[in-house]
Amino acid sequence: MDTQERISQEFASLIEESDRLVKSCGWDGRDGWQRHPNRDDYMRIRTRSLNLVKRACGEGSVHFGSLTRVAEEPFSDERSYNLPRCAGILKAARDDFDRGLLTDLKTLVEAEVLGDVLEQAESLLDRKYHIPAASLAGAVLEDALRKLCDAHGILYPPKTNIDGLNSALAKAGAYEKLILKRITGIADIRNNADHGQFDKFTREDVEDMLKWTRRFIADRIG
């Protein structure tokens, strides 16, 4: 199942659960309730909805902004009667998603592809081929940095390397100095692997490199 199918299923599941809960509480479609939805059910659905809409639509989307405003209202965790509002926003996001109007989907798919290549590197590492795993992980990180440059409108030459992209991103304020230094360390491992300097890094270094790169892609790209 690909990313788009998983997101579609999550939308369908949340909308179905929301509608079922609203109906069971006797909402009349305006303001009248036989009883308010259970607070824990409301919080669970609202939290899942925020996570889904953030991933599918992006933090800057109208959909995510609307859900966030509902969640940030004073005493919002006690206002389970807001469930129909959350469901309405969720349905609008689902409709735009189904019509292909969400540009962040492209980013999600790209992140999934990078994740698949990282799995290949992890497989190499598991089979004790840590040197080619380091080269492959470095290539994945470089591609991720190019995508991050694109997202921030940072221009780069046709031929790139990790250090150049890393420096440009840090200078533009895309991330803090701690990440700059970590990526510089990963670039060194990748360069040593590519240039036959195998005694300058260990299998454990590559294992840490893979774990960090996966987290970085998940946090920064999707």
C-alpha cells in the first residue's frame, strides 16, 4: 500500500468514526444534542485529525490552521461538542486530497521513496556490508538536502555535494548549528566510504548515520 492509499484509508476511518459518534449522541445538525460526545473519544479523534491533516495538507494549509484554531480555543479539551466542526474540516481536507489539490502529497511520496532506499542501506548493513551502506545512505541524505533546498527556494548548482547543500541550508536558517555539525560528520563518513578510507569509520558509525538520516527525513520532509 502506497502513501496515498494509506492517507485515504485514514481519512475514511476518521470520518466514519466521527459521523458514527455524532449520530450516536443525537446531534440535530445545528446545536441540539441528546448528550455531548465522550471527552476522551473527542480528544482522540481530534488528535488523530490534526496529525493526519498536518501530514497530508501541510502546516501552512487552511485545513490545518482551522483545526488548530479549534484545538487552541480556551478549554477546548472540554468542548466535545466541537466534534462536528472537526469532522467538517476533515471532510474538506479529504475532498481536496481526493481531487489532487494538496501539493504536500508530492513531498510525502518523495519522502517515502527516500525511506525505501534507506531500507536498502539498512539491509546492506544487516548483511555486514557497512561500507556500501554508508555510500548509499550518504546519497539519500544528499538527495534529501536538495529537496529541502527546493522547499526553501535555495538555488544550487547541477553538481552538488552534502557539504555545499548543508552550508547553504544552515546559512538560510533552515536548521540550527547542531544539525549542521551532525550532517558534516555524516558527509565525512560518506566521503571516506567513497574514497577507500575504510579505517576512518566503523560499522557502528554507519548504524548511527542511518538512524539519524531516517529521523532527519521524517522530521524535515515528511
